[in-house]
Amino acid sequence: MTACNWWNDDDVFFEDHSTHSFTYAWNSGPVPYNSGVYLDTTKTGTYTYTDDVGFSGSGTLVIKPSGPPPPTLISAPSRKDMVYDQARDIIYITSGTQVLRYQLGSDSFQTPFQLSGSLMGIDISPDGNTLMVADSSADTNVWVHLINLNTGQTNRVNFPAAFYESGTYAIAFGGDGAALITSRFAGSGWVPMRRYDPVSGLTTTVASPRHDSMISPSGDGTTVFLAENDISSGPFSRYDVASRAFTRSGGDGTFNYECAVSRDASLYVVMATGGTFIYDSNFTRLTTTGISGAIGAAFHPSADAVFLPIAGTTYVRAYSTIDWSLLGQFNFQYTFSAPGIQAFNNGRTRISPDGQILFVTVSGGVRYLRHGLNLPLTHRLLIAGSPKAYGTPSPIPYGSYWLSHGTNISISVPSFAATNGAAFLCTGWSGTGSAAGSGTGTSANVTLMANSTLTWNWTPMVVSANVISQPGGKQIVLQWPSIPGVTFDILRASDLQSGFAPLVTDIAATPPANVYQIPIGSNPRAFYKVRVK
């Protein structure tokens, strides 16, 4: 239903009025001065009306949708952090020693994951199969919990505790499948920030920030943003996932408690005791956004929008990150308050991978809402090569591109590439997202509906040779990698100075390898090479 109020505020003549529309059937009847009409309707649109009683004129009435349904409360009084698993339609909420599991489709709790300790931050791996959970507990070690979402199996990964380190705090996965982990301190101090790869099991210390620091990954997985806690200079830094290094740092001169980074790592927001600070990719502060009072943030993963719960109000407001105009505001039926200098309080904000569902912590649990905004969507397409980027893809070369939702593109590479005296054959492609799967050809078609990668696979064109004995005499056996759709020539030279001449031409490909036997004859010394056509 939609609702519309028409109000009679004719304070010049103090007359009764009424409204009557010829384009939508309503007639209010006489409306006394300073009284109103409430119209409850399923229709929206623009309608003309006339004034039937006071005859003061006519006008236009615009009836807009009333907005999305109110948010749903998930009861979790001891909640800390949460993350949404879109494939399983489950939100995971850390609460005491448990990870609660709540399925949105049925609006019901599932059996929780029972862990131990005092659980804090949580994140889900890019492939959606692993949960990593921080734990504010320690002995001679600190640790995180890993949960295999396919099997439900859990295990604890230990790290030797540093001086006065008292637990782990926040988790953020990068696009490479490894997670950054911040820690706690028994008092006030600096702690290790670790990178842990759940596939290889390798751990690396990448920094030593302040305790209880917050981290947030970009929607494309290329960047993790760090906002350090409990230090008046308010330091923050940007971690580049590909190079595994911090590439830029800054500070806001006040105490930070929360942060977020946009989908393409072009914008950064820090929530601090001194205000809401927004920065561009050079960490230059943007001072004309008009945004203040935010205590949390979530950037849309595929659109130019950010969602911010505002202290002193019940609203989460959505702003355009192009011109900072207000796109909408959503009543979460809870008055947000400034959390001091600690995260995981009220206002912790997450968004679903498709950008449609908002999750915000409130007193007593988590509220979620489908915001219903109609936003232009773009998705990242990363074109890469393995082991390296050989050849030149067409029509767009190797690199990262943000393209409109639904873009259809066919991409191809040459079957053969030569560089620095070496030759490589394309053995096919593999992909993720909208390009999920693999193929053996040199072309792929993608309709972009989500962030995606397309990786062209290359193998060195290496010819091996060995000699075998046959009844008619010894033969040399040449073998090399093969791909569909090409032919090969074998070239021979008696010495390198005289040059190569064709020995056999137009040999059909027999993937994955070609084998060819050549009689050695009376002059066994020769040089061979294979040419791709």
C-alpha cells in the first residue's frame, strides 16, 4: 500500500476545501481549515486535481511508493559481528561461544556452530566455503576458528601470542582467499596484524597496529582498509592484496572505531570520535559531502552508494558516492548512539554480496532490510593470464574493468604467443563469477552479472626428444604440447649456421600433446624445432 496526505492550510480565507481528481477516482468531500485527508491506495503516479469547495484552483498530486517493509529483528542479545552467506541465505552472527545461523528465507534459526571463548569479528571467504572467526581469548597462543561450510567441520588455528596480546579481534578476507586478522591487547598497545591463508596454512605478520583495530575489504577484493584504534592521531592505512603490502597511510587526528572502503577502493570512510571522515584514493579528505554523525558504513558492492546509520536517529541513510545526494533513508526502529571508541557496538553495518540486503546491529540483535533502491549496477571483470599474461586478449586487453550489469562480451586470445625468444600455447581458460567454469578454446563469452575473473592459461612450447630403437633402425621421438585448431611444421637443420628447413608440414594437432617419430639415418646429428601455424 502507499499513503498520501492532503492538507488544507488555507490560512488566508480560512475556507473549507475538498479535492477531486478526474485522473484517479477520489473525492474528499469538504475538508475544514487545518484538517487533512489521508489517501490509502495501491496506486502510485501523478494525478491532477481540482478544488471543489473553495474553488481556489487546481494542482498536481504525486503519490510515491511508501518504501520497503520495516526491518526484521534477529534476536541475538550477545551479538558482536555478522556476515551474510548469499549462497545459503544464512547470516552468521558471533554471540558468546556460538556462531548463530539464521536463515532469511524461513526467518528462523538453524543449529548454531558451537565454538569456545569469546567470539568477535567474522568474515566469509571469497568462494563462500569458509568462515573465519576471531576470539578474544588467549593463553600462550591467540587463535581464530575456521568453519568449513560444506561439512560443518570446525578447527582452531593458533598463533604464538605476542607480548600482552590477549586475543584476536577483526577479520577481513582479501580476493586472494587469505584473511587479515587484527588482535587485542591486555591494556593499551600495539599488536601483530597477521595474514593467514587457510589453503596453504601459512601465516605472515604484515604490520603492528594498535589493539582492537578495524579492517574492511573492498567489494572487488583488491584492498583491505585498516583504521587503528585507541590512539589520538587516528592512523589509517591501505593494504594492497596483490602485492601483500601497505601502500598508503594517513590520519584524522582523532580516535577511530570503524571503517569501510568502496567497491573499487576509490573511497574510504572512517568513523571516529571526532566525526565522519571520507577520503579519496589519495587519502585526500572530501569536505563537501555534508555527511555527519555516521557510526557505521557499508558501501554497495556494485553501485555508487554508501549506507550509513546516523547517531541520534533511527535511520540508515543511503548516499550517492557520485554527488553525495541522499538516495533514501530507512527506519531501523532503533535510535543509534555514538559507541565511544569501540567497534562491534550498535551500528555495525554489513551488506549482502548482491547489495540488496542491509544488516545493522541494534540493541538485542541484528535488524535486516531489503532496501529496494533502483541503482545502476556495475561489476568488475578481471582478465588475467596464468602463469603470466601472454598474448593480447581482444577486444579488451589484460586488466581490470568495471562494466555495466548485463554487459555481454566475447573475449579471445591468439592460440600462440612468442615473447623474449620463448613460445607459449594457450590451453584454454578458467573463470569465476559470471565466467565460472573452464574451457579449452581461445575464446570465451561472458554476460556480466557479478564480479568475475577470466584467466587465460598458457603452457610453454617446449619440444622434448629421445631416441628409441626400431627394427628398421633408431628413430628420434619429438614431443610437444598441443592445442585444438592449429597445425605444426617440423623444421630441421644439420647445423645452426645453415638455417632450418621444413622437414614435415601441416601436422594435425592431437591435444594435449603431439608425438612424431623421425628416422635418424646415416647422419645422426641434427637440430629440430616445431613451428605453430
